[in-house]
Amino acid sequence: MSTTVETSKQGGALAATANYLDERAGVGGILKNFGRKVFPDHWSFMLGEVALYSFVILLISGTFLTFFYQPAMTEVIYDGAYVPLKGAQMSIAYASSLDISFEIRGGMLMRQAHHWSALLFVAAAGLHMLRVFFTGAFRKPREINWLVGFMLFILGMAAGFTGYSLPDDLLSGNGLRIIDGMIKGIPVMGTTISSFLFGGEFPGTEIVARLYGLHILLVPALILIFIAIHLFMVIIHKHTHYSGPGRTDENVVGYPLMPVYVAKAGGFFFIVFGVVMAISATFTINPIWNYGPYDPSPVSAGTQPDWYIGWLDGALRLAPSNLDVSILGYTYPFGVLIPLVGSLVFLGLVAVYPFVEAWVTGDKREHHVLDRPRNAPVRTAIGAAGVTFYGVLWAAASTDLIAVFFQMSLNHVLTVMQITLIAGPVVAYIITKRTCLALQRKDREIVLHGRETGRIVRLPHGEYIEVHEPLDKFEMYKLVDFKDYRPTVVRPNKYGKITVGTRMRAALSRLYFEDRIAPVTQTELNEAQSHDHSPAVSAPAAQDQLTK
Amino acid sequence: MKNRFFRSRRKPLAATLVIAAGLLFSGGGYAVATSVVETSATEYTAEQISEGRKLFLANCASCHGLNSEGSAAGPSLIGVGAASVDFQVGTGRMPGQGSGPQLPKKNVQFTDEQISLMGAYIASLAPGPAIPEQKYLEATGDATHGGELFRINCAMCHNAVGAAGALTEGKYAPNLEGSEAKHIYEAMLIGPQNMPVFNDANITPQDKNDIITYLAYLEENPSAGGFELGNLGPVAEGLFLWIFGLGLIVAITVWLGAKSN
Ligand code: HEM
């Protein structure tokens, strides 16, 4: 105790405060522990941070907006600054959004910053998710955190959608109308759910206030909670790292959180903030004044949702529209139900993927070293198929714009997309898997024989050889350090039965690991070196030694 | 090429009969409703008409027929009026060139004088929509009302601010930026291609003026929020964010990551 007091005298005000807190709340212990956590450096590890900082910008700009936005659907006559709407009848919500844009000082900037950072939030989260997927960062012990991240992505979509509807302009009203249509398409209960949500017949006079409650309270609170859990889990599990000398499943290599990492992260926040602000100050987003007040009759060409809802809109556009079936007095609009169920199934698959893979590999070890995507060919191929599927749906949300700008027939664009939606993922799967295997084979070659230099040398006895440059240790680690799985064998369980589950698992396991390229072993490496003509391949230890 | 284009546009017999019957019934009412339009604002002299005919024979008859009765390569122009000629030639759509579901705009190939002469000739064949009066083209109407009319009648094809939209089978409603007041008015009057006719009973001349006023306002006042990304809505915004927003940030992360190694 006395020593701490002494340091506080030397350290001035900051240290005094720290000491004050430490003596009363034991913060020091926590901070010391927390500060010693290590965070490895790689650009792809910063994507999650980008999402986090976008969320901070959303909180700041959103709070500003709440000061001026009024979530009421009472009709008023607009008398603001935007000339082509003067005298128009509109809801208070729309009028106040226009006022934020044209009359409140800094309002336009804040509205645009809020919307641009909303797009960035979901985009960064999505890219972050892809990074986690393709590097296998979701493996034990991080499966639960994958689920938490997944929930954050869904909540981001929800926050975006509820926010998008608040200005009560024509575009957002059209979006709500589509949601209303989808809800009403749900068999039996659809109409009831819709009138429950909208407080009667669409659009009613309630929906904006309800969405507002969800948008500024429920959804952000849930996001905050999930972010807290997410980050807490990252600290408990420690961050993953890419393979390299001294990096194993038992350690993390990087900078300590305090002070290096925190200082860096703080700086990075301002970079993200700066980019968002620069964009918001120069590029229009959601020009609600162009769309006009919501009115159920008109629908403009180019009516689209924000990008993160785009894939759902695309699913609706691609679904066959003539599949209404009447059963027992209820109509089942399959043009709506297929996209609805299809997108839920897709999301479900994304959510459970880590568990499926763990089950297939039967791997119960902890993993802290990331995979290079090529070293997990089937996972990477599945990911590529999923990305293609999502990408086609996403692109399908802009069939009309594609048709206009590439001067194609809208009907052809739709047909091509429908075909691509089915065939694209299959093709992507095959190409990706083959590419991964080829890359692995190339890696093997490089490890065993070094890198080709293009330098041809004539030996004294007349033989020509190409000089191969040996790899340095860092590169070598990258190329040999990965797990090698083999297909599981179907074995009877303790009752001597082979269950359907076992069979399925064996089949999937075969799918995953039938075609595989094993990592180079020490024996192979030694052998290659003794055979090799190139003199310089020094002997960096191969996998077995490296990982221990 | 031309022939195939036309065959695909030809409607089946049944549809033709239905339309003929419909026209028979509604024709009377329509004639009354549009009679205002058909009285020409300017009276053409016989000399103008014959000059116009010469121009027509030299430039248009190959497709539209020697007596504008139409041919396999172009529709009949009898009764389309001076407004239609002014629109089609004045926006550079005519004389037609190339093929496809919708003839594209090109540089205008005739002087205003020549266009009005050809218009005079076509108007002399049968009554049709006339060139609009200048007083409706001054963009002095009510922009709010014009905006409302535009959203209800035009935005579903042309987009909320006239930034273009797709129709079926490769047809499209073009971007309206840069369209002259006269051509906007005439487009409503004649309904080129797949665009419906908005006659004066439907949208009065004053309403048309309001729409012109609204479009003029949009043209003169760029977005208060900054660059507009083509006014194409959320798709353009999303692409921009992914490519330039996130792209820039990822580039920065790569740079930061590279520095620390
Ligand atoms: C969590 C992520 C969030 C996302 C993805 C998000 C997204 C959006 C979007 C897309 C809009 C439409 C903006 C426009 O163009 O006018 C919006 C509006 C709005 N948001 Fe958020 N938001 C989030 C969080 C918040 C928070 C935390 C608050 C308040 C504390 C907030 C307050 C508002 C308000 C008041 C509006 C209406 C503004 C207007 O209509 O002009 N948002 N939000």
C-alpha cells in the first residue's frame, strides 16, 4: 500500500486518480490483467474494429438526430425551406426529417453521417464475418462467439431497416409496404400479424412511432449487449493469430493491449470517423426530399432497400411470381414464401456452420492458429458458394438498374440471375476447391524445392539447373503449419450398430477430406534437401518441430 | 433487321380487334377531350407544307412511306401531329437509325426551321397534337404540385427525379436531365413508345407546366447533401460505400498492418 502512495506522489494527477480508483474499486488488478492481453497485428483483424467504430458514430449521430426528429404520423402542411415540397401535406416525421436536413445547423451532415455509418457498420461486420469464416476463426473455443457475431449482423440489419423507415418518405414507405406484403403472405396468421404490427390496416398511424422505439431503444440496446459479450469473449479466448515462428495453439503473439494497442485503436477510430465524415460532407445519401412524402399509391422506378436488405429484395424479385396455391380457403403465395423460408434457411446455415464443421471433423482441440483459406479447401469452397448465392441475390435487387445501364432486357436479366442463383454456387464451389488444392500443391513444391528464381546456372560438368531460392523461416512456417484431417471411417457404436448419423457424418467427412494435400513433413523435407541440386536450402525445421 | 423488329411489335389479331372496338367507343369522347390540342397554334401556309413535304420525302419516306402511310420499317404518321414530329426529330430520335426494342436518341440532325416545316406537312395530313404554346413552357408553375404529379404519374417509369428506369423487354424510360420544356410537354401529349398519353383532360396544360417547373427546379438545384451518385438511390449508395468507403478503410488497415510488420 505504502509504495503505491509514493508512486502517486511522483506520478502527478493521472497516477493519483488511478490510485484513487484502485484503492476503492480494485480497478488496478483488472486493468493490469486486461492491459497485458495481447492483440496480434494483421489488417484483417481490424475489420471488426471498423464495425465497432461505425457503431460508435451511429450512437453519436443518432443521439443528435433524436433531438430534432419527431416520430409522429399526424399530417401537417410543410412550410420549410425545400421549395418543391412547400405546401405539401406530409407526416410530422417526414417534415421533421426535412427540417433536420435543411434547417437544423449540421443536421444534414449528421443525417448523412448516420446513414453512411449505418451502411459501413453492416458492411464492415459482414466483411469481418467473412474473414472469420475463411480463416476458420470460428473453431473451438469460439463457436459461441460466432453466434454472437451472427446476431450482431442480424441486429445491424434490423437497426438499419427500422431506421430507414423513420423519415416516412415514399421510398421507405414502399419498403414497409413490401414487408407488409411479406408478412401478409405468411399462411393463416399473416393478416393478423400485419394488423398487430401496424396497429390496423397498412400504413395506419402507429408504425413510425413503433419503429422509433425499436430503433433507438431496443435494437441499439441489444447491439450494445451483444457487442459487450462479443468483446468479452474475445478477451477470454484471446485473439487468434496467423501461423508463424513461435505462434501456436497455446499462445498469442502481438502487442499488449496497454498501451500500444489501445493507443493504436484510438487513432484508428479517428481514421474511420474521418472517412465517414468526409464522405458524409461530400456525398448525398438518401435524399428523402426527392422521394416525397409517403403516399400508398405511387411507387418510383429505382425503389430499393439499403444494401444489407438488398439480398432479401433480390430473393423476392427472383422467385417465380405465379405460384399462388389455394388450400382450404387460404392462399399460399409461394412467390413470397419461397424467399421468406429460403432466406431463413440460408441464415440458419450460416449460424450453425461452426457446429457442423466441428461435427464432421470430429476435432475437439482448441484452435488459436488461423487457417490459410487454401488449407481448408472444402470450407473455403462452401464459403465461396455461400458468397456467390448471397451475391446473386444481392445483385438481383438491382435487376432494373442493370437492365437500363447495360441496355439489356429486364426479362433476360431476371432469367440469367435465376439460373446463376442455382448454378453459380455449384460452379464457385468446384472452382474454389480446385484452386485451393492447386495452391496447396504449389506450396508443397515451394517448401520442398524452394522458390524458382529464373536464374539458370551451368554446372562444371555441363548440366543446366535453375537455382531455387530457399525459404526463410517465416515463409516456411506459413506454408507447412496446418492441420491435416482424414476422412472418418464408419465404425459401429458400442451397441454394434451403424447409425444414420454416423453414415451421414462419414459421407460429409469424405466430401471434406477426400481430396487433400498433406502438409510437408520433416522426413520429406530432409529427403528433398539431400536430393536437391540447389545447394542453398538450409534446413528450417518443418511442421512437427515448428508447432511445438 | 427492321422487319424482325416490326414483327415483334405487331399485335395479335384479337388484340387489334379489341383495341379497335375500344377506340370506336371511346373515340368520340377522346375527340372532344383533345380537341383543344388539335387546333394548331400556328397556321401553316401551303408553301411551308410543300417545303416540309420535300424534306420528308428526302429523309423520312424510306421508312414512313411516300405518303406517310407507314411501311414495314416505320409506322404511319397520319394524325400524329406536329408535336410528335417536333418531339421525335427535335430530341434526335428521328430519322430512325439502327434497330432494337427502342430507337436511341442521337444528335439532332435538322434545324428548328426544318423540323417545323416537316411538322407542318404531317399536321396537314390529318389533325393531331400541335406544338405546345410557349406560355406553358416557362417553368413558372407550382413546383410542389408538379412534384406530386410527377411522383404519381411519371416516377414509376422515370424514377423519382427522372434519373431513368427499366421497362420490360429491353425498353426503358430515359433520364430526363437536359430535356427541354417543349419536349417534356410534347412527350406527355403524344406518349412516345411505351409511355402513356397524358392528354389535357388527364393532366391539364397548367399541370404540365407544373411538372416542367418541378423538373426545372431539380435541374437548377443540385442536392443540398453533396454529390448525387446519379440519383439512383440505395443501390448506388451501397456500391459507393463498399467500393470507396470500405475500400478506403481496408486500404488503410492494410497499410497500418504492413507498417507494423
Ligand atoms: C445500431 C445501428 C444503427 C443503424 C444501422 C441505424 C440506421 C439508421 C438509418 C439507415 C436511418 C435512416 C437515416 C436517414 O436517411 O434519414 C436512421 C435514422 C435514425 N436513427 Fe438510426 N441507426 C442505428 C442506431 C441509432 C441510434 C443508437 C440512435 C439514437 C440514439 C438512432 C437514431 C436515429 C434517428 C432519430 C433517426 C431518424 C432520423 C431522420 O429521419 O432524419 N439510430 N438510422
